[in-house]
Amino acid sequence: ALSNIGFDRASIQEYKGRDIFLVKVKETEDLSMEDIKANVREQFKDKEIDFPREELVGPAVSKGLQARAFWVLLVGIIGILIYVSIRFTFRFSVAAIVALIHDLLITIGILSLTNTEFNIPIIAGLLTILGYSINDSIVISDRIRENLRLLRGKPYDEIINISINKTVKMLEQLGQRTEAPPLGIAESLILYLFLHLGHSVTIISSSFLYN
């Protein structure tokens, strides 16, 4: 319905178990809010549609959200650096942060090239990527460290291969159990899944090599 009046990239989020949808569109000078609501009602004549609330998020509010998202990411990265330094070593924590920044920058770059709007679902997707990335790094590194102790005498590259192969199945099962997210989050996660595959192997294993 919204695509018929020029809102091809409207963000629509459904609340599970309830017939309620959160719809986000860009502000336009050609159509008022009443015009948009009238068009939606026209497209769904056979259904009773109500608009209980409407809000306008201006540029100032949008910039405020972006600033808060930046600080959340920064605090998250610092927290990860401290935690991983205590759990493993400082050298590994730096490698994990490099892998994390790689994932975020590549994802943001492709989203920018495709003119994807950086709305709340996209920011939520980036925060989700932060969690997945550091989880993958810690799981893989923990398995590598364990196998370095258990498989002494084997070549380093063989230990890495064994560790990665044992970890991949577990990470795949985790991904399959993850419930399908809203569209903006899904876009970010799909890019992450395609782009991050080599970072944990390359960066994390290198950090152990030079430990």
C-alpha cells in the first residue's frame, strides 16, 4: 500500500501475537499524514484499520539517536577490550576488537553504498553484530587455546583447522535457533554472515601465533 504512493523503503515491524504494526516512513512535502492514512485505508477496505499514535522524528532527534548509538558502540568496545584482556590476553583482546571493527565497518560501508536508511532497526542490527562477532571470536579462540594444550606436537595449522571445524557446527546451530528478526536487523545480519566468515580464522588465529 505504501509503495503505491512512493514509500518503497518503508520500515514495517509486526508485534507478535497482536494485530499491531509499527510503520516508519520518510517525511515528504507532497503528502500529509492524513493522506498516507487515507491511502492505507483505501488499500485495505475490507479491514478495520486504526492509527492509535503517530510521531514525527525530526533531524535533531535523529542526530541525537545517532550520537547515542555511537557512544553505546564505543562503551561496548571498551567493555569487550577489558573483559577479553582479563579472560585471555591483551594481545587477543586487540585482535578481537580489530575483527569486530572490521565486521562493523564493512557492513556499514555496504549499507551506505546501497543507500540503506540508517534507522533504529539498522542500528539494532549493528549492535547485534557486535554481540555475534565477539561471541564467535571468544568461542573460536577458547577452542584453539584448549586444543593447543590437548594436541601438543601437532602442526599449528592442523590445530587451527580442527578447532574451527569443531566450532562451526556449534555456531551454525546457534544461528538456526535465532528467531527471524525485523527487516532492518535482518539486512545487517545477512551482510555480517556473508562478510565475517574469514575474520575469526585469520585475525584470531594470528593472535595466538604471535602470543
